[in-house]
Amino acid sequence: MFRTATGAAIRPTWVVADPGEPGWKGYWTIARQHLTDVAEAVAIRDGLVFIEMHYSTAEQCDTRCQTAEGNDCTCSCEGKYHGRGEHAAWLEVGDTTLFRGGDEKIVTRSLDGQQALRDREDRLAELIRQIGR
């Protein structure tokens, strides 16, 4: 399933749920670079997928994120500043690193199969548009 979703071999890790955790036996962890492809494939196959993302207590957002193109954000801003260059509450602490303290965050998102298909089609259309430039 994971290889089919990404077109490449990835190494998912199964994490067993804590004893007494209601409703589920565990979860898969994967490299962030494969998240979109795998989440879409699972949503299309099963109709719905829940994605839980954990962020550290010290948010770090890189200026490369804030000036990036595309929608794949790999920092703890959760995409809020991705590609926008918004530096409002950030303190520059190096050539490319910005820092803002904060509490631990756990963000849970859901993706249904229909939205996954639309997202995949939109990304393909954008790729075709960029190639045609």
C-alpha cells in the first residue's frame, strides 16, 4: 500500500497504542515527504483518513519556508506562513532561521476521499500548467 501510494519504497513504522487506549490499536508514522501521497491514497481507498501531527514546544519556521512556492510545509508553522513571507511575531536568529516560543501542539486533520481526489487533480493541473510555461 505505501509503495503504491508514493511510487517508491518508504519505511513506515507501526507504533502500538498505549494500553487501554480506546478505539485503536496503533498508528503508522512515515517521513513527512510522503505524507500527502500516502494520506491521499488512504483517503481514496478507505474514504477517510485522520492525520495527527505533533509539533515541539519551540516553534521554528525557516525563512525558506516563508518564501517557498508550493504547498508542502515542513516546519511547525503548519503552513500558516508558508510561501507568504509574513514575519510578524518572529525573531530572526540566523541567516535563515526564525524562532518563536510556544506550547506543544497536536493538530489532527481529516481528509475524505472526494477531497483527496480534488487535491490530486488540482496538483496535477498546476504541474501541467508549470510545464507549459
